[in-house]
Amino acid sequence: MSDPNVFDPEWEQGTPPGLRGVRVAAAAGAQELGVTLYELAPHAAVAPYHVHHANEELMVVLSGRPRLRTPEGERELAPGAVIAFRRGPEGAHQVTNPGDEPVRVLLVSTMNFPDVAEYPDTGALLAMTAPGAGRAFPADGERPVFELYREAMGTSTS
């Protein structure tokens, strides 16, 4: 088994179009911290605008100039920027790539479960029971977690 490397990643399969990711903390054997490397293609997003109610996150911009949306508004970030997203509404955020070059960010998270993620733009809720597991509750009924995520990102569920 080789150590994960954020500069030479082995991307995981199954991410939505325009997004590549690898859970480097899990690959390194971490149990209580989540660390995921994401690469956003031009005009892609990591996730819809959302709030975590049980977990705090920290983002490090490795390359590119992502756009960050928070309750205070939107702003461009430079490589090397370190941003904290606290639990609850004050930590709401979305990271997008408005540019023409890929963006790489490292997202660090506490791994408290269960967690509820709220999507203020749609009123949907995501109840996460474990990494990658749980149920999504959009305004029109219950659905599997990643079906709602893919819909919010504008990607197909098939």
C-alpha cells in the first residue's frame, strides 16, 4: 500500500462530471478526520451551497482561483488561502471554479455522525449516517443521498 499524495493523486471513480476527488485521510488510515482532495474542472462546483450542522470544515486552496460563496457574499480565493467553515448557518459555503483552468482544493473535516447538511437554496436536507451513506430529503420527498447531490449539480442520475 502506498501513501496517498495530494500532488500525484489516484482519483476515485464515481464523482460527478467536472469534479475529481480522492479521500486522502481515509487512504492514509485516518478514522476521525476527513480530508478530501478535489479538482474542479472549469465552471464546476464541489457541492451546492450548504450548511453542516455537526461538522466543521477547513479548506486549503492548492492551485487555481476558486470562487467562494458564504453568508457574507462571494469572493475569489488565491492559491494558499485557508478558509474555515464553522458548524451551523454561519459556516454555509459553496466552492466553484469560474475560470478556464482546473482548481485544486483540500477539504478537511471533523467526522461527526450523524450529520445534517442543509441546502438553503432548495430547502433540501441531507441526513448522513456515515461517510457516503444516508438519506436525502428534498421538498418533494425522500431520495438516496447522491441522487439529490447529482440533481443539485445538474448531472444525470443514470
